[in-house]
Amino acid sequence: MKKLNKGSWGMGFLMLLFLASCGTSTRLLNSWIAPENKPQQYKKVLVIGLIGPRDRDLREIIENTMVQSLQAQGINAGSAYVEYGPKAFEELKEQEALKKISDKGYDGAFTIALLDKKKERYYSPGYVGFAPYPFGFWGYYRNMWGRMYQPGYYNVSTNYMLEGNFYDLNPDKHIYSAQTRTFDPSSAEMLSTDFSKTVVADMMTKGLLRR
């Protein structure tokens, strides 16, 4: 059996700690459901991203991801971006828009709004934190000596605040709302996946949707 080098084992352990600290974090800030609402089965739910043209790629990705999350729960859903294009409802009046949606068989709508996108810059010193080292004196000495001369650096993180709202379109009634905050997602796909999983799980827990 091959014997592991203690120094290599230690560096691997530290790398795992580093990677674990870099994971995406999505938190459900609050959610609300209409008190008189009763779970029901919708024929088809339209997912609409209320996201500006600068983040159009995010809109397309987050709509598709939410559609997939709803479909995974046995709920028929479709993307407004795919169904109608990016500017489908801009020039329409309320009744015209609702008719355009109902004509496609939708009786529920889930909107996703980008409330806030904030960049934060913070300084990371060359040596931070404390953890026991799984190697002997020389391994510790060599690792720590290198850290003492490692310069600090600046990181830039991007935090997103999203809001999801569910509407029963027949009659037109607001029945659910949730807000989430995601810290520095690695990609639009990761942000969309975390948001969709978090919100769909909350809706199912609250009994909003029925398979």
C-alpha cells in the first residue's frame, strides 16, 4: 500500500476547506402565501423573468431552470422568453396580455424579478483563520514560512436579491411571494438552480402546488 506524504495530505486538506468555503449560498429571506389559498392543480404555469436587457442571458437561463424545477414536480410549465420572445408584453394593455397568455392554455404565472445586484470589494490578507495542521514540525514550518510572505489580495463578489411571485390567473389573484439572496454565485446557471430549488421547495412545503 502506498504511503501518503504528510505534506501533500495537509495541503489537500487545506484545499478542501478552501473549496468548501467558496460554495454558492442562497438564503430564503422571507415568503408569504395567501391565507385563503387552497392547493390546486394548474393546467400550465408561465414563468416570466422581470430582468433588464443587460442581464438578458440570466433571464433566459433562470426562466428555463424554473420551468425544469416545476416540471420535476409534475407541474406543466413554460418559459415566456421561449413562448413569446423578450418583449412580448411591452406594448400590450392588461386584458390583451392576459388573453395572449390564456390563449396558450396558461392558468398560472410565476414572475422572477431581479431586485438587486450588488458588487462588493473586500480585502483578503495573506494569512487568515486557524486550523490544526495534520503534519509535523518541518511541514508546519515550511507551510507557515511561505504564508508569512504571501501578499494579500482584493476579492470582488456579486450578490443577487431575487423575488418570485405566483399568480392564479383565473381569477387574477396574487397567492405567493418569496425573496432570496445569493452570495457570489459562480455562474448564472448556479444562481438560477439555487433560486429555483429553494423557492419550489418552499412552495411545495407550504402546499401551494399540487402534482
